[in-house]
Amino acid sequence: MMNRIGLLAAALLVTACSGETGTEPAVTEATLTPPVWETETGMGQPRAMAMAKDHVLIITEQGNLMIDGHQQARGEFEGLDVRSGPDGTLQLVTLHTGSNQLVLFQWRQGELQEQQRLPAPEYAVNGFCLYRDTQSMLSVFLLDERGSADQWLLSGKAPQRLRHLVMPPEAEHCSVNDVTAHLYVSEEGVGLWRYRADPEQDPERELVDVLGPRGDIVASATGVAAIPGGVLLLDAQARQLSVYRTDGTAQQFAVPDLEEPERLVARVANGQLTAWVLDDGQQGVRRFTLPWEAADDVLPVIPTVLPTVETDAVARFGDAADDPAIWVHPSNPGASRILGTDKKAGLYVYDLAGHTTQFLPVGRLNNVDVRYGLRVNERLVDLAVASNRDHNSLHLFLIDRDSGELSDAGEIASGLEEIYGLCLYRDAQGVYAFANGKSGIIEQWLLTPTDRAITGERVRTLTVDSQPEGCVADDEHQRLFVGEEDHAVWVFHAGADQGVAAEQVIAKGENLEADIEGLSLYRRGDQEYLVISSQGNNSYVLVDAQPPYAYRGRFRIGMDPEAGIDGASETDGLAVTSADLGGAFSDGLLVVQDGRNRLPDAPQNFKLVPWHAIDATLGLSESR
């Protein structure tokens, strides 16, 4: 029986899979039924093996591919992984050693077809494993013995590299749990690591278990197999198999009668765990069976919409792009602009095709918003205001109503020590800016045009208990929505002569995960929605913009490999308009900041999603 260190490592696995944090799960040493070991006959000495439903796939000693005992392809193949589709189709990958190319095959109704070949990498491929995401997109991880991995997207007309990961040197065994999106990689002299397989997640890693004396792996970490409700690890040198369950229990079993047990295949079916251990010596294959009552891994299903346009990337890597605003051209909606802040450098201006039309290098801008129709120096202009973190100021820009070009109109010093979020509001008295700071203070400033400039007067102060950022004002109903990042969305009276009490709109919980970031309003006819960036799970939440603020649904923004546009994740700011901008945006447009820009890896940018895609996905019009 494993000691407490190993069980705590397995307990970490429970926490990661369940999404819970902050509490240590109970650790118990439940007695597991002893396994049954049998010699698997009729397989010979395979180089590799994989299971998919009732199908057995083997790479023979000669490097040929066999499925259910029938030879399907001759070649110099090595390694194997497979995924099955609902129609019985298999997609499998293997390495053609002569060309150092990974080959994707499809097997359907007894026929094998080659679908894709990855470009041969400059390194020798040490190992690989498949991952199918929530969009049913298939990707593969290629392990480089020098200490890295490349993730390639296989869904689409041609392979596309998604990202490059730092990995343990000489790693050669990996396996992915598609449901929890966990990539497991063994490092022979260290232990078992868990990474995030989803390219829209941070590439952080955690140790599941480690070699003794700090952990419970006896001598080495080699073959690994992710299964529903757990993960298996083979210790080749000690000839032991470790079974980690997501209920916090773990156990080790001796592997009998094998010289060099290096590789591992496993599946769970009909209440039973079956694992096959492959011997690199001459002892064949051993089959291991064990009753398995662990619950399947189940995560909430969040529907996906696709972006149709992405903007040019900002100039520098890192956490740079932050918040967009949409400026609608008064006479030619197709000439509208997207303003996007770069909190390292300034303000970008994009057209609706995502191309940069202007960049203003004015400093670290965080949030930006727009209002229309101000007369400044006898000229009718529109106004954009951004929070400038270099000077803790409101940074003003005038927008030419014909060309959409922005010009710098100076700054107004705020009273905030760390200015953060910002949004604009207009009523009969004029245009106001709400600027908030990390302390929870929200300042309301009246912006007054003069013959030469725009001046500012602080007229009111609001507060929330902790750090806010995203905010949006409803001019028609004189309300201000504020996102308190770790807690809830609140609504205040927006009028400068009104009280300072707040009402809760929606709190973090089942449908909304912190950080609560960007907020924006969509209004067309009787449809009035507040759109919220639920950064903690890379989703976007819709609630009615009127009391009682009924929840209308949530969605994610996925990747479109045919268009070469990745999904959106870790979104800070967002903006939405219901204006008819023509074409795909005739029902309006949602723009979101993308915290991880893939296809290929690049600095951050903004993604554009037609509103009609959101409406159709959530059934908004149907519910009215």
C-alpha cells in the first residue's frame, strides 16, 4: 500500500480534475481488489499497441500496422495512439521512422486511408500522444528528447502547429485524458507530471507522484495511461504498476514475468480496468484486470461559437492586449473601427477585417470606451477615453467622424493610486467617465468640451469591497454595471446626483467563474443582455440587462482551423454592439481580447464573433 505522500499526490489529481481549490480532499487507503495477470496470446512481440472500443491495434516487430489481427499497412512504423468516433471510425497516428514523420490514418469499415503527414521535425521524435478536445478537434503532442514538445492540430486540410511546450528531457511516454484535458508525461528519473492539454490554457505543470524517498515511485517512471477516473504509471526498473484513482486512493502492483516492461495501454469497460504491459525484452504482453468502480470524469458542456475575424497581433509577447471598444461609423457602418488597448504600449485601431489602421504609442492603456457627438473647437467629433496606468489618468482621444482616425486630446489626472478599469456614460448633463482602481474605489468624472480641449471634474465616488475592472454604463436606463473580479457583478445608479448603493446582478458560482472581467451591453428591440467575461473557465455569460437579471446561458469561443483562427481564452476586456455593420455582422458584433493567440503562437490579439452565431447557439430569439 502506498504511503501518505503518494496518496496526497493522487489527491492533488482529484483537486485538479474536479476544479476545486482551497481545500484538501480526504485521503483514504481503501482496500483494492488484487489484480489478475494473464499472458496475452496471439500478439507476438509488438512494438506498440492501442485499444479503441473493441478494436485492437498493433505495430508488429517488423513495423507493420495491424488492426484486429489483419495487416493494414506495411512500413517502418513505431509507436501508436488512437481515437474513435461515434460512427465507428478510428483515427490513429504512428511514426514513420524512415522519414521521421508522424502519419495520421483513418480506418473506417475495414479500410485504411492516410489523411495527413506532419512535416518532419528537426529533432528525433521520442514519443507522441493524441488529444481530442471539446470541439472534437484532434491534436497530437510530439516529444523531443532534448526537453520540449510541439502540439500540432490535425483537424483541417493540413496540420498546423499550435504551440511549443517545455518538457522533461528524454521524455518518451505520454497520455491524455480528453475529458479533463490533462496531459500526463513521465520523466523516468523524477516522476509523473500533469500538464494542461488544451492549448488555450497556461502550460503549467504539476507533479502527480515522484520517486522515493519523497514519493512512492520505487525506481523509474516509464509507461503512462490516462483512464476515466484515474491514471496508471509503469515503473520499469522495479517492475511495478501504480494505479492512481481520482477518489484519492492509489496502489502499487508487481508486474510478473517480464524482462523490460516499458510500455502501457489501458481501458475501462463494463466495470473493469484492463491494462496491457508490453515487454521490450522477449516476454510478450501481460494483461492486467481489476474491478473499476471509479466514476467517469464529467465536466460541464459549454457550447462553442466560432470567430470569423481576428485582428493583427500586438507588437510584444506577454500580457499586453486588454480591452476593446467598437466605434460605429455614423454613415458607413462597414468603415467602423475597433479600438484595442495595449497595456504595454498604447492604443491600436483596427478595421472590421482586423487590419491595423493606426497605432498611438501613448503608454500603458488598460480600458477604453467610446461616446458620440461632442463639439470640440467648433468641430463635431466622437470621443474615446482610456485609463492610462503610466500617469493614473484619463487619456482622451478625438475620433474623426469621416475617416475614423484618432488624435490625442490629452490627459486628465485622476485621484486613483492605481487606475485600472474605465467606461463612459452620457445623460442630459453631458459625458462622464467612470474610472476604477485596484482598491475598489470608482471615480465619476464629468467631461466638459471647451473651445480648445476637454476638461474634467470629479463629481462622485462609488466603492466595492475589492478589486473591480470591467464596467459598462447603460445610458438609456441610467445604470452602471461594475465587475468586482473575485465576487460579483453590481449595478449602481449612474446619475451623478443619485445615491451610491449597489444591487447584485450575478455572483460567481456555478455559471460564472472569477476573474469577472469585461462587461458590455447588447440592446436590440426587446433583447437586452449583459455580456460578461467569465475568465476562470474561458467562457462568456449572458444575463438579462433588466431585473431580475435572469441567466440566459454561456458559451466559449472555439477555433476555426479552416480559417486559421484559434479560439479565445483568459479574456480580459470585451465589447459588443447591436448595430448593423453589414455582412456577417448585420445583427451585431462581439469583440473579445484573446489571452493566448495560437495558430501559430503569436502575441495577443482580439477575436470578432458575429452576434447571430451567439443568438443561434443560445436560442435567444427562440426564447422570446
